Amino acid sequence: MLELRDITRAYELGGERAGVFGVSIEVPRGCLAVIAGPSGSGKTTLLQVAGLLDSPDEGEVRLDGEPVSRLPEKARCDLRLRRLGFVFQAFNLVPVLSALENVMLPLQLQGLAEPEARKRAEAALDRVGLADRRHHRPGQLIGGQQQRVAIARALAPEPLLVLADEPTASLDHAHGGPLMDLMADLARERGTAFLVASHDPAVIARAHRVFRLADGRLVEAP
Ligand SMILES: Nc1ncnc2c1ncn2[C@@H]1O[C@H](COP(=O)(O)OP(=O)(O)OP(=O)(O)O)[C@@H](O)[C@H]1O
Ligand SMILES: [Mg+2]
């Protein structure tokens, strides 16, 4: 499903080279994969390349066997909208919109008509256990619920791959495990692949595959 082949993305920092170097990983359908590693080890850098938000200096990203990292920005943007889902640490929900309207947003950007977008967004919120909170705004929800809205929003367009950067970082410890359990269930039910960057032990413990980075290099892979 997702293949990163020999990815290098380097930053010059005061004469020092930082980033990721020669990293290859594979995430098949239905797999909940975690990129682990200490702060500064390159997790976010790698996730941005995998999510087509950034281009590698060397190497290639393949989605369903197709090389995609060197496509023009317009084509990459289209792939992000149609094939990828994103969950961010700070959730990035729109504060003035209800949970339902937040989940509808990417569906409407894809061109779905309002009634169909509403139906699919309601089903997604139902799936994450938030049907009864759909008219609440993010500020009226607790952190764990906001994170589940973010997951419903990422999942509603039925992406091939969901990328999540430290999705449990702003939750307290009690929520990290259940959030991963939900992603594992979704991976199994729909065949969606998940690539999660995290140093949370509760997240790493539930991964199907763990890729460990240190100083931008892969030091452990399944
Ligand atoms: N835009 C950038 N410009 C310069 N250096 C960068 C940039 N982004 C990342 N780096 C450097 O690349 C290295 C990897 O950073 P990255 O953010 O990928 O690590 P991380 O594993 O996500 O860390 P954290 O756990 O703190 O989120 C770090 O040394 C960082 O300073
Ligand atoms: Mg990071």
C-alpha cells in the first residue's frame, strides 16, 4: 500500500545535517504502523514525506505501487484530498463549526453534495462513538472526543492511508490506548493503512509494525 524507498530529506542546521537518511518502510493494507523514536529523530519529517506534504531529496514514495513523490503539486494535492487522511496532534478542528460540519468539510471539498456528505459524516461520527455529540463545537468536547472527531474527519472520505503525528500527545494517558484500539479496529474493518508517529509506549505497544528511528536513520524494523 505505502512504500517508502530509501528516503532522504536533509536539513542543514548550522553546519550539521538533520532530517532522515536512507529510510525504507512498507505499510500494507489494514496495517497499523508506528514510527517511534526520540524527539528530533525524524518522525515528523518522514511523515510529511509519506503524506506528500514534502518531497524527498532522494528516494521514492509509492502508493498502491505508483510512484507519487515527484508528481506536480496539483496532482499531489489531489492525492492528499482523495487518498490520504491526516490526524494532527492539535486536532486542527475548525472551532466555529460543529463536529458534524468539521467531518463534512473534506467530503464537500471532494465535491460531494450536502445530503450525501451529511449522511457519510454522520456514519463516521457514529462509528467513533460520537453520534450524540455531532452538534457540539470542538470547544464543547473534551480532548479525547475532539481527537475522535479528527479521526472521523480523516476516515469519512475513505482514504487508503491515514497519517497521524503524535495523535495522543495532547490526551492524558487514559486515552492513548483506546484511541489506538479504535484505529486498529478501523484498519481491520476497512483495510485502511495507518502510519502513526509517536513516542507514547501505549501507542507503540498496540502497533502491528514498529519502525524505530534514531538520528534520522532506521534502527529497528520488522
Ligand atoms: N523545517 C526544518 N528546518 C530545519 N531543520 C528541521 C526542519 N524540520 C525538522 N528539522 C530537523 O530535523 C530533525 C528531525 O526533526 P523532526 O521534527 O522530524 O523530529 P521528530 O522525531 O518529529 O521530533 P519530535 O518528537 O520532537 O516531534 C531535527 O533535528 C530537526 O531540528
Ligand atoms: Mg515530530
